[in-house]
Amino acid sequence: MKHSTKIVLTFSLGMNMTGLVAMLPYWRVSEALKANPERSITQIFSQELLIASQSGQLNTMQELIEIGADVNFQGADGTTALHNALLNRHLGCVQCLINAKANINLADGEGITPLHCATSRNDGASMNLLIEKNAFIAACDNDGQTSMHVAVEQGYSDGLQLLLDNNFGPETTLCIDKANANGETPLHYAADLGDEQCLKILLAAKANVNLRAASGKTPFELAFDRDNALCMILLCLQQH
């Protein structure tokens, strides 16, 4: 079986396998073909790209892409190599995938986009790379959260400012005031968490202070529940 697998690989790729065997665990390719003979070599290499992206194996990723791995291949949970590289803060791998034309707006099974991932890791460098390639700032995950929600949730005020600074056009106000599945905007998050810096940034960007979440509460009422006097004062000043 191992002999026939090697023949299939060599014939399909039309290349010398010596370098590939050094790069990729032969047994893993062999076992993958045994488990599912219908899988293409491209699918197997694309799966290996997912693995390499998790551990930041840049050279391996570059070689896999060169021999045809699909940079937009999605695992069982919908994650791509770009999701993995971002979540593990492998900036070189992120740049490699973007250069290889990875889809920067492709969401996983939970609706999480690469920009959500970068924001959740407080990774301004990767956020900038994605935004430069027109990442969709208003994209929501399956819970209705935008990257702005994520930035506030993480207490990442610099990331929040970066998103606001690059959120142009008629979508700007809509994105700032976009509510999640519970009717909570980023401003609700900031008030509930008592994050005064994020609150100030959102208020300066004209976030709507009067919107009510599904709970029926405004940001001011959430700040009141948390007994956060400064947040209450800031919200009151914006209301008048």
C-alpha cells in the first residue's frame, strides 16, 4: 500500500518527491489516502496547510502553496489557514497567505472573519494588513458581533480606533451602532464593562446613546447597574 501511494503521489505531482518528503510527514499523506482514497492530493496538501498555519511553519506553507495547496481551504469547522495564522499571531504567515490571494473576508462556521480573529488578539499589525486589502469592517459573526464589538470586549481601544478610522462612507454610522443578537451595540459593551477609554472613543464617533438592547436597557442604564459614575457622566453629557 505504501508503495502504491508513493506512485500515485509522484505521478499526480509530476515532481521529485525527495524535497516533499522532507517537508511533509509521508505517513500522514499515506494515511489520509488510505482513509479516503477519493481525496485529491490538493485536498491533502490544503489540509496540511491548515496544520502548518497553526504552528507558524512559514517555509512549509510557502512550499505547500507553491505545489497547489488551496489557501482558502476550510476545515471541518470552516476555519482557513488565515484564521489559524491570525489566532496564533504568526504575522509572517498572515502576510504569506494575503500575498497568495487568500480571501480576507471568508468566515468560518461561526461567522468569524479574519478581521474578527486579528481584533480578538489585539493584533494591530495584522488588522492593518487586512484593512489595507479592504476587509469588511461591518461583517457580523453568527452572534451578530462586528469587529468593533470584539475590540471593546477585549478592551482594545487602539484596535477600536483603528476600525473607526478606516470605516468610511454611508456604512459608518450603521457599523458603529450595529447591534448583536441581544440588541447590544459596541457602546452597550463599553458601558457594561466600564471601559471608559472605549466609551470615549465611541462617543467621539457619535455612537447612539439612546438605543436599547433586547434587555430594554440603554448604555446609561448598564453603566448605572455597574455603578460606574464616570461612564454615566460621559453618557449624560452626550445626551444633552
